[in-house]
Amino acid sequence: MTAPEPSPLLAPADGVPDLLATPDEFARAAESLAAGTGPIALDTERASGYRYSQRAYLIQIRRTGSGTFLIDPIEHPDALGPLIDVLDGPEWILHAADQDLPCLTELGMRATSLFDTELAGRLLNLPKVNLAAMVAHFLGLGLAKGHGAADWSHRPLPAEWLNYAALDVEVLVELRAAMRAALADAGRLEWATEEFAHELRKPPPSPRTDRWRRTSNIHTLRTQRQLAVVAELWAAREQIAQRRDIAPGRVLPDSAIITAATAAPTTEAALTALPVFGGPRQRRQARVWLDAITRALALDEKQLPPRKQPVVGLPPVNRWEQRNPPAAARAHEVRPAIKELADRIGLPAENLLAPDVLRELCWTGIEPAGPGEVDAWLDAHGARRWQRGLTAEPIAEALGAAAGLSAAADPPRSS
């Protein structure tokens, strides 16, 4: 039987609220929110692809009994105190919380309790966990989309953008209620509660090393000297982008960096003869770019970056057989056991146990490897209680099987 088409949700039921940007407006919004009841739905709009920072250029807030508020925090971020106070305590409803929490924290807004609708969708093993798909699945509504990738630093914000932004929180409260009931019916509400708490307390990811190596088409370069040019141009671009709060690709596209690394110009005339660098904006920066190239060309051979990025952390699993045969044996047994369990209970394997934790366990091993020892190891490495309850025993069994295989492959030597 074909599911009915979702009813289009084209505009907020109460109309698009006004954009609030002054201290007095923030204070009045906080009073209204304080008079509401239940959890508070939030969303943010950033300007990824346009700005260097990931700051929030718009905050959407909705609460039952209060309505929806569109907050422009740019001109008066120091006046957000009343809103910060009213948000401290009630549960927050966010979709993909890890995207919004950092920029809300930057403004002083911190959640004490969370319901993440995207994460809830993963725990329910839904095929699609984007907001529109889940609103259609649980509420039968078709959410109007289309401006998520817009430049939200633009002012004034167009009316159709504000309509889109308001719709992102229009039914989050109702979606949370439907998903909470689904989690309870599936016996996974406790799982979700632990995951939401973990989301709030987990530290930010460690910064990537050698980020310049992510330059598009860097694989086409052949020499270490060319890589050095990329690294220097990337660093110069990064400084300009950060200072001006402009997305790096809008300062200088990756394609121009690769072109310059290949040509290695030594004069401004040669540089500005290259594609992109001949434009008026790049001509004004020609000395900056040429200085970066010159620094790279002047490096001693020993200072050049290696052709391949040094391995940080564990090597790829396909190399374990040579580097750590017992770890390879453990991975051969443990990883399929976790996948089989995830498939059996209907859960993405990465949500059942983080891949990094699983790799570390297989690499280091556990001695002794009973369920209690495995549980303690997983606890020390950040696994939640519900995850440990499901995985400790099958992991212990798989580790035991791996130990038997290793012993059979390496019989004791005769004296």
C-alpha cells in the first residue's frame, strides 16, 4: 500500500514572525518564552560557504504557549542575557544538535537537557533522518525547503528566507512527541536519553592535522615542492579568510592554488598570467600569493612536506595483518559480530558502537577478555550503558574466538 502524499506545510500557522534584533525585543521574547510550557525547539542558520566563522546569523525558537521567535543576534549579542536565562533549564529540541550547539554555546546559550530528532531517527533505524523526511514520516506533513545553503549573513533577510526559517521549528515540538512515543514503543527511549546526555557532554573534535592536504585535486601534483606551494598558499589564504570572515574558497579557489603549485611562478607578471590570478581582486593580493610561493620554493629539501600525510592514530585495518597479526585476528572476529548484532536488532552499526572505539579495542585487545572486563574497557572509552549491555558479551565471545585462532596459527615451539 502506497503511503499518502504528505500535506504541504508552506507557511507557519500563525504567519511569519517579525525578525527581532534589539535588546528590548529580546527581553519581550524572553518573557513570552518564560510563560510557555514544555520543551523549547531551536534551530540556527549560519553562512557556511560564505563566511569563515560558523557563527549563528539567525536563531529560531518556538515553545508551546509562546509561539515562534526569529532572533537576529548580530548587532546586539551582549543583549541576549534574558534569552540565555529562559533557555537555561527546559529541554531543548534540536535536529542534528552537533551542528547547532557550538554556535549557540558561542553566544552563551547552553542546554542542560536535549532531544535530538536526527539522533532519535538513527536509533529508530529510519532510512532517512533529514528533518523533512521525518516530518513527513511522523506527522504526514511536507516541509518546504530551499534556503538552507543561503548566505544568512545577508541583510536584510528576504521574507521567503524567514518563512523557511520559521518552518524549521514550526512542528519540532510535535515531532519530538511523536518520536519519543516511537522510541518508547521500541524499547529504546532509555538508549536515546543516554545518547542525548552524551551529546551534551562530549568534547569538540580534535582539529585536523595538515588541513591543506584537503585541497581539491591535490592528488594531481607530483612533487613535494608542489605540495609545499599548496601548503603556503593555503596558510596565506586562511589568514585572509579568518581576518575578513570570508569562506576560504571565496578568497582564492582551490583550483587556483593547484594551478599555481603546478606553474610555480617567480614573478608577479607570471603569477597574474595564470587563470584566476589575473582578475582584479587577485591582482590586489598578488604580492601576498607570490610571497607564499616564494617561501615554498626557498625551502630546503629536508623541510618539504612528505608526499603522503603521516598516519595519525591506528593504521588502516587492511594493514594490520603485517603490523599486528593478533589485532587482525581480533578484528576478523569482533567486527562481523558487531555488524551481525546491529543488523539483528535493526540499528546502524556506528550507533551501536563507535567505529573508533571498536578499532581501538581490536588493536589493543583486552586481557582477560570476559564480559565484565569488556564492559569496563568500553565504559572507560566512552560507550554508554545501553551499548555496553548489548555488546560486551558478544565482543568477549569474539575475542575468545580470535585468541583461539591466534594460538592455532602460532603453535608453541618445541624445546
